[in-house]
Amino acid sequence: MAFLLPLFAPDMSADDENAKMKIPLELQPKTKLNRSLVLEPLTCHYYSMMTSIVTTVTSDQGNVTLTVTNLSTGEIWYDVFDSGTDSQAILPISGTPGFYEITYITSSGDVYEGTLVLN
């Protein structure tokens, strides 16, 4: 999949502000409040060129379960990856317009959630 990524580059336009959208993730309650400056362990982006959710992991979170649900259509995508060996994971989705819910569950039980609206 990574080998094919450069093939999509010519389709990208500098004027297309939605080519890459960061999806803010919130750690669900269960965790201690930490007020120190810490890198986000997970970042999530939607790449419209590839109609994919791209996850980047900055520290080992163990096995990470990713579920993406289009709440408007009922479509569901699912992936599990080892963040100790894979610092980036790509999950292709349909790109159908709707309200998407993105959920990550780490090996330690931390749950990160974000939302995405595609028109």
C-alpha cells in the first residue's frame, strides 16, 4: 500500500483544503488528568485523495484496535495493528458522505474517539 501512495500525488491540488484533515482525538474518561506537555500518542488524519484514515503512533501503545463507523449509512471498517512495529496504519474507507465516528482502543485499555463529517 505504501508503494502505491506516490501514484496519488498528482491528483492533489494546493487549493484543495480538504485533501488532508486532522481528526482531533479525545481520550475518554478513565485516565488520570495529566497537565504536562506530552506528545499525542495517536494522531489521525483523513486523506481525501486515498479516501483513507491514516493513523500515526508516536509511542508504543501495543496492539491498537481501530473502528471507523459511518453513522449515516451503517458502514463499518475495522483494523488491528501493532504500534510497536508499525508507526503508521492506513485504513481505506468508502468516502461516502456522512457522519463518521473513529475509535481507537489500545492494549492498556485507553479509548480515543474522534469524529469526521464528509459532505
